[in-house]
Amino acid sequence: MKFILVEKEKDSIKIEVAEADQTLIQPIIVELLKDKNVKTAQVFQRHPVLDKPLIYITMNSGKPETAIKKAVKNLSAEFGKALDIFEKAL
């Protein structure tokens, strides 16, 4: 998965997500929406094959870059815990 900055404003950011599908992007959106500083977090994709998905984040306060880093870090920790549980079960 690669993040490519498309547009950046004071309280919003638009990021193109390469080499990922909705299975990876949707948990990021859900995690972003848990943050009280995030006003909106949406994913757009005009054409499922021809276009790459775009994540659009607007903030109530704080920087959108900080919010997405926090969301991805939280997901990484959560999936790491899931891997530990799975490995212990085997």
C-alpha cells in the first residue's frame, strides 16, 4: 500500500491510495472516524478498475496528517494483537 498526497489544506487532506483495495482502506476510515478531532473521513473511487481510491479527511481541530498516522498506528497494533492470538491458538 502506498499513500500519495494529492491535496493538502490547513484542515483537510486528500490522499491517493495505491496498491490497496477497500478491504485495507475501510478499517482506516473507521479508525479515523473514532477520532473526535476528525470531522469527516471518506473514501472515493470513481471507477473500480481505472481509478485509485482517494481518502479525504477534514478536521475539527488538529492536523489531518497526524490523524491518519494515529489511525494507521492503532490498526497496526490491533492487527498485531490479532496475530498473537491466532498464533497462540495454533
